[in-house]
Amino acid sequence: MLRDTWGELVDAAADLLLGGCCAGCLRPGRVLCPTCARELPTGGRPAWPDPVPAGLVPPWAAAEYDGVVRALVIGHKERRLLGLRGPLAGLLHQAVRAALASSEAGPVVLVPVPSRPGVVRARGHDPMGRVTARTARLLRHDGYDVTAMQLLRCRPGAVDQAGLGASARAANLAGSMHCPTELLRRLAARRTHARIVVCDDVVTTGATLRETQRALEAVGLEVAAVAAVAATRRRRPTGGARGLSSSDPTD
């Protein structure tokens, strides 16, 4: 608990140096003002993309990728507003709880979608890895037997996803992730017969989540569900082909 509190103080100090206003409404002061915090949704809901990638396990999200939630995701990921980890973990926590609600009790492993090493270096932190770890702590406080483990690594070759549609994203990501033997061995030593929940910030086309699921299943792990902070609203552009809005995430 002391380490958690110290981490939150460090995050807050960093935000005072780098920020100084609410990520949601730009009001001077806290990185998330009380008004915007009260607007955050509660509970989790199914978040199926359209079209659904074949074989994708049930995806759950706490919010739509819009408004204050979108500002939190971008502020944490791209502007390094570290104090937003807590609110984002709170949202992911709701999505994970919804995903686990209908399943049997037992150990749970949260696996964050990995980012490419170059992206992590450029950002100076691993947003999804840290949010997932904090989410696991919240779930343990609820009584769940849960841990967060970064089981996957990215292979070189995938390009930036910005502007790619569903089929192009799937082709770009095919075979792009793997689970190293040492990480699989670490999981076997710590958790047996655990439910695996893949965690991400935003559900877009589902291509990234499906590739994450494939990489875990390739080494014999069964993925129970996907949980995300938010999900995009799919829009049908002129011409009838489905695509993504310009505000969709690029990971």
C-alpha cells in the first residue's frame, strides 16, 4: 500500500511539472478535475467491433471512446500525464469485472496488449502495461486472485496503424506477436489453469486484440475475454465501406 501511495505521489508531482490543467476540460489545476471525474461512466458493457474478427473472444469496455474518456487515453499515452493512470485503471477495472462476472471463480491473469519497443522508448513509458498492473491491484482489493503479466512481445515488421481499415490492420498485425519461452515458464510457475483476460486501452477494429489472442493460444493458453477502457463507435463512410473515424487510436 505504501508503494502504491508513493507511486501516486510521484505521478502527481510529474503532472504538476508537465501539465497543470484537467485533461478533460482544460480547467487549471488537477490533471482530472472533480467535475470530469464525476462524468466518467460506471460498469462494463459488451464492445463487439463491426465487423467482428473471426474467433474473437467476448470484448468488454467501460466507455465509448469519446469526450473525457478519449482525452484521458490520449493524455496518458501521448502527453505522459501519469496521474491519469488511476482513473484509467478504474475504468479498466470495471470492464474486467464485467468480463469475469459470468465465469467461475479462480486465478486470473491480465495480459496487456504489447507496444512496439520503439514506441515505448519514444513515449518514455508503457501506458498499457502500467494501467493493467494498477487494475490488477484494484481487483485484488475486491478479493480476486489476480495478477498482471506482460507475456507477449512484438516482432519487427508491423507498421503504424493510423489510417488503416479493418482488413488492412488485420493483415499488418498477422503474426506480429509472440510469447517467449521464459515468460511462459514464469506463468506456469505462478498461475496454473488461470483465466486469461487481454487488456487494452481502446477496442477499434479488433485486429490487435485478435492477434494478441492468437499469440497466446499459439502457446496453449486459453483466453477468456478481452477488457478495454473504451471502444470506438464504428462509422460507415461515404461509399458504403466500413472504416474508422479520424479520432481512432493508431496502436
